[in-house]
Amino acid sequence: MSTPNDAAPVMVACDLDRTLIYSAKSVLLRGEDHAAPRMVVSEVYDAAPLSYMTRAAEDLLVELVDRAVFVPVTTRTHAQFSRVQLPGSGTGYAVSTNGAVLMQDGEPDQDWSDHIRRSVQSDSAPLGEVLDRLTGPRAVPEVLRVRTAEDLFVYSMVNRQELSAAYVADLTGWCRERGWTTSLQGRKLYCVPAPVTKEAAVAEVRRRSGAGLLVAAGDSLLDAGLLDLADLAIRPAHGELESIGFLRDNLTVTSAAGVMAGEEILRFAMDAVDGVRPLAPLATRG
């Protein structure tokens, strides 16, 4: 964590999928159908709605974008990110491709992309070596489809029920030796070069914007460094970090899971903008 400047604007860096926006399968609504919150569509794909947030969350985000340096941060590629429509889309800063692409007012910053590619070439094994590990002689049938993201990292659709923990652990160790990291999120298995991180891009946005207090939210191992970087962090009570019991002194865990956690995260961020600090992070519960 850094020492925030109280005179500078608050910056809120927020992961998207399963943190701020939710697919129909991940909303995790509780209670009777008639009591469900009203929701809005945040993403359309092939002319069909794909991701949602509550209407209350969208209202909170409208206010947050107006009052803070709000930065959506995602592992999605630039093209996948462009499908997401949030208040303030196309203005200010955004981070995609797990930190490899830094955007300002909708335009990727070429200097940042060049810096990332140089770092990857210097510090990590070639992409082809990781692809061969996933698709070559050591491939397993539980890894169903393997794709690359902007020639930088690899993500695979997997049969989560059949994929063994031993395979994931072995792959994780193999990747670590070659300067790569792994993350299993739902049915997607990511292999990412170590220099490609959300926290590096967010730190650069913070420097450029002159922001002070940093609030961050995320649900996966690829968000862990971002949560560590933040002055105030929050994660939902679901996802990869929940499954490993990820806790930090600066971290709050939502009381809700699913789409209602997204709304709770935005209320937490608004409290930070208003100068209201959590007295005892829920990470200390137990």
C-alpha cells in the first residue's frame, strides 16, 4: 500500500466479470423471484444480452464516474472489453488484456503496449512454449479449447468438473519456472506472462492522473496484486480468492455473493469517496 494524498482525487480500480458485471449463471440471486433486484444489461454479444448489473449499481456507478477517477480493469481483450457498456464508457482511463493495454478516452496507449511487450520478451518464456504445453503431447482432454489474447497470453475453456487439481498445480509450477502465472476462473484457465499485470497498469494510471487514495476490487488470483496495491480493497464473497481464503489487512469482503456483491462494492467505493473508512474490514471476521 502507498500513502494517499488527501488533496488528490480518489481512484477506483475495479475488475469487471464477477466483480462489477455478471452473467446470468453468476448472478447468484437468493430468495423469491418477485423480490429480485431490477437489473440492467451491461453487455450484448451476438445480439443477445450477456452481462448484467443491478439498476442500483448502475446508479451508483454514474455518481462514482462523476466524482472519482474510475478505472475498469479486466483480463478481457480490447475487443471483448469494447462490448461492455458502462456509465462513462469511452472516457477517462481503462485497462484491458490483464494490464497489457492501457486506454485513455477509448484509445490504446502505444508506449505502454510497447513497454509491456519488451518486458515479456525479456522476462518470460515465449508464448509458443506455453501453447505447446497446453496443446502438445502433454495436453489433457479436460482442456477443451485454447485461445490466445492479442498474442500475449493464453486462455482455455475447461471441463471444470473433470479437471484435476493436480494438473492445475503442475501447470502452475511449470509456468512459474518460465516467468508465467496461472489462474482458474470459472470454466476459464489463464496462463499469463508475469510482467502482464493489472497492478502495473493501474499504478501507471495513478501516476498519470495524480490520484491519491486507491480503492480496488476484484475476485480472482489475477486481481490479488491489484488488491495488495490498493489503500482500501474489497472482494466479493465468491470466486477464486474466496475459495483460497484470500485476506489482507486493507481488505474488506462483501457480505453478499453474486450480483448483489457488485452493488455492495460500489457502495464501499462511494463511502471511500465521501471519506468514510471501514472501521473493521470484514476480512477479520471469523
